[in-house]
Amino acid sequence: MRVDKPGLPLGRFFGVNVVIDWSWIIIFLLVTWSLAAGLFPSWHPEWGPALSWGLAAAASLLFFASILAHELAHSLVAKARGLPVRSITLFIFGGVSNLQREPASAGVEFVIALVGPVTSIALGILFTALGVASGGRMFMGPVNPIRSVSQAGPLPTLLAWLGPINLLIGIFNLIPGFPLDGGRLLRAVIWSVTGNLRTATRWATRVGRLVALLFILAGLAMAFGARVPLFGTGFISGLWLAFIGWFLNDAAIAGERAAEVYESLRNVPVSQLMRPGVTTAIPPDLAVSSLVYDWIMPGDEKSFPVMDNGRFEGVVSVDDVRKLPQDVWDYKKVSEIMTPATRLLAVSPGEEAIQALDKLEDTNVRQVPVMDDGHLVGMLRRRDIARWLELHAQSAR
């Protein structure tokens, strides 16, 4: 799944950029508060606020470090299988690895999806074992687990929470609700049987939306006092479960659309979608006022290639003009406001259209130049790709 939102860069781990979405702060504060004001005081009434809050903050950070490890496992296996990874984003519901394209086969999909839950379960077992080891006899024998934790020190207490929570994360992600890891495992199995990624995605999405609906209904029932097996009851817990269901439903729809886009553009060359030739080239010494009144206003084009004696110099757009005060339009030339060719990300005619779309999204531009052996042979616009997707969607109905 792809989640490309602005946020706070955390760093680069094993060649993958990690970004913290602003919504992550909300869940970090909620987890810290629930531990410091609820769980830890119930386990250790003798602890002071400083110890409870300090340990809660440490537990929250380790919790999200565990989620990062889960997502890094996905990303590293994906990279090893030849899939580019744009970034990892930590947000309110945990984390997500932003892969630039779909896996090449059902087997690759299965391995990438499985490694995340396996990592979380392995961390859960490790932390639990460390908690037992650090707690000594307190966790050994037929004793009450809560009583054992209440007799333990800060480190065993932290591990006693961190181990089971990682086990829960691993098990929860195995729920067959696309785009959860379990849903991707289901898609991989259906893909392997049918040989069709679109069919597999459609069925996995339906199951995912059914799971999301059950979460929403269960959450609302909990909010109104019903006790749901495994989830319990409570207004806040119910609303949170319903909110997770709503998110999963939206994510399932978005995942299906992304897969359809990938299938529609896979193996389609840029040359099939681009606007060949250069019919609207702008000379670099043209005044900006002429660009506005003679080129931009009469048509619906938003950007234009700039050519000088057959040589591609760059691209000028409406956005470039907007940055310039109108009273200097007559005195400024296009060459002074354009984006030079050296700073543009170009594509080639034989490149897959899905890769070109990734470049358009990465650079947040409306079109990219199509270069062949150093020469401009056309322009590929977002609208050209959108038109292809629209026609392809209609033909698939």
C-alpha cells in the first residue's frame, strides 16, 4: 500500500527513508497516556508519576520501533526481490511500506506479506523471553500473571507489555482483510490459483471490506455496551475499533484502485501514450507576457517545452508565471523562469507507463519530457495517462 503524505523525516534505515506522519503524534500520546495513567499504576500502585510516565514513554518508543522493524522487514524483502521502496511512513494506525509497484508474482507477494507478521511474532517471543529472564522466579511456575508483573521491576514490566503487544500485532496483521498482510497473503493465494492479479485483488478487497464492516459493527456494538468476544466492551474502545474498520475499508478501496492502475499501465510503453513531436515549443527569448497572451490564454495547456534551434532547453509552466509579478511580464524572458532541462526528470519512449507515472507523482509535475538519445521526441502528460486509464476501465466493464 502507498501512503505518500508530508511528514517529519526520521532518517534512512538500510537504504529506506522513514517518515513520521503528523498523525503519529496522536497515537504516541494516547499509548503513553494509557500506560502511564492506567495500566502501569494498576500493576504498580507504589510507583510515582515520574517512573510511570518515563517507562510509558520508553514503552511507546519501543512499540513504534517494533512497528518500524515490521515495516523494514517488508521493505528489505521487497528490495531484495527487485521492488523499489519509496519510503516507510509511521502514522496513526502503525506503519506502511510505500512500494513503487506491485510484486511481479504471487510468490513474491506471499513472501513480502508474510515476513512482517513473522517479524512481529518473533519480537513478541523475544521480548516475552527477556521479560521472563529479567524477572527471574517471578514469572516462573503456576502463578497469577498480573500478580507476577506487580512484583517485577521496571524492565520486566516493560517487557511484559511489549512482548504480548508485538504478538497481537503479528496476529492482527494475519487477519485476511486486504490491505492487511493477511489480506495480501490471501491475494497471493488467489493470484497463484487464478493467474490474474486483478481478479485476486478484487476478491481480496471484497474480503477486506467485509472484515472492515464487521469491525465497524462490532465497534458500534461495543460503544453501546455490548461485549464482543476478544475485544470486550466500552465506548472508547468501540469507537476506536469502528474507526479502524472505517480506515481498513478506505484502504481496501484505495489498494484495489492502485492495483488496477498498475495492471492497466504494466507493459504499456510511454511511446503509446505520449504526445509525439514538439508542436507547441516556446523559444527561450520569448517575453513572459507573450507566453501568457499568445500561448497560455488561447488554449488549455498548463506547461510547454522550451526549444532553442532544435535543442531542448527546459519546460515553462503556468506555475512559473504565477510566481512572477505581472508588472514585469514584459521585461522577463521565458529562459529566466523556466525549469532547465538539467533539472527535469525525463522518461524514454520504451519505458513502462507505470514507471513514468511514478516519476510524475514523485516530482509532482503535470508532464515530463520524453527523451530518446538526447533528443526530445514528445511529452507525456498526466491527462494522457488518465485518458488511457479511463478507456481501459470502460473496456474492462
